[in-house]
Amino acid sequence: MRPSRTVPDLVNVVYHGIVSARFLKYLEDRKPMPKLTVAGKTAEWSADKRLVNAIEDMGIHIGHRCGGQARCTTCRVVFISGEPDTMTAAEYQKLSERGLLGQYRLSCQILCTHDMEVEPVMTLENQENWSDTGPRPADTVEPAAEWFPKSTFGAS
Ligand code: FES
């Protein structure tokens, strides 16, 4: 018959569980943050940062005229490297509707999950009729996002 666990056994299990969880957290904290390069500037951002806000927070006046709702396409970027192979349904729908699929990505629909280099297309400096770039997008992707492999949409 197998002996039942004693209190010291259970304390030992709990102790090792706590130590393991702390060690995993330590390893997680040591992971390098994703790097974003825009117009010759590079900065690190947490993986849940919206690309459009990261670009703006690097001092680049990228458009976001709809406030990050995947409606205006003024947050469009060209990827030099690190283009995500996923996209939201809202991004796919808007880029398709405007005939922009395959040329640009919408930075309001992308998170800084890995190293990327992008070029913003529409900025306060190159749009003559803008007095501002638009309302700041929320911290989380809107509309409520679910990412799909680009191949889901037949996009490459
Ligand atoms: S589509 Fe309007 S801010 Fe991205």
C-alpha cells in the first residue's frame, strides 16, 4: 500500500512549485523586448504595444485619423522587415476594400510582438490638409481583434 503524503511532503511540493514559478518569471523578465525601427530610430516595446502607438511614441507623426478602428487606412506602413504573417479580419477587409492588400499593412491592427522595421506612409508632415494626425488609438486593438494567418484570406 502506498503511504499517504505527509505534511512535510506537501510543504516540499508547494515550495518547489513557488520556486519554479519564480524562476520562470525571472526567465520571462530577461527575454529581450521586441525592437521597432522607424525612420532610422530604434526603440524597444512590450509585445502588447500597438504598432501605431509605438510609432507615434517614437516621435513620428503617423496618421490615425479614425482613432485606430481599421477604417481610415492613414496608419498604413510598408514593412522593411518582420512583417507579421497574421492579420485581423478588419485589416483584411479594409485593405481589400481600398485595393491596398499586398502593398501596405495597417499599423493600428498590429502589435509589436517581434522585431520589425517599417516606414510610415502618411504623416502630418506629408499630408497638406491635415492639422493633426487624429485621435490617439486605444492601447488595445479595436475593433476587438482576432488574428488569422494571412493565408486564411488568400493574402500573401
Ligand atoms: S485604419 Fe485608421 S488608424 Fe488604422
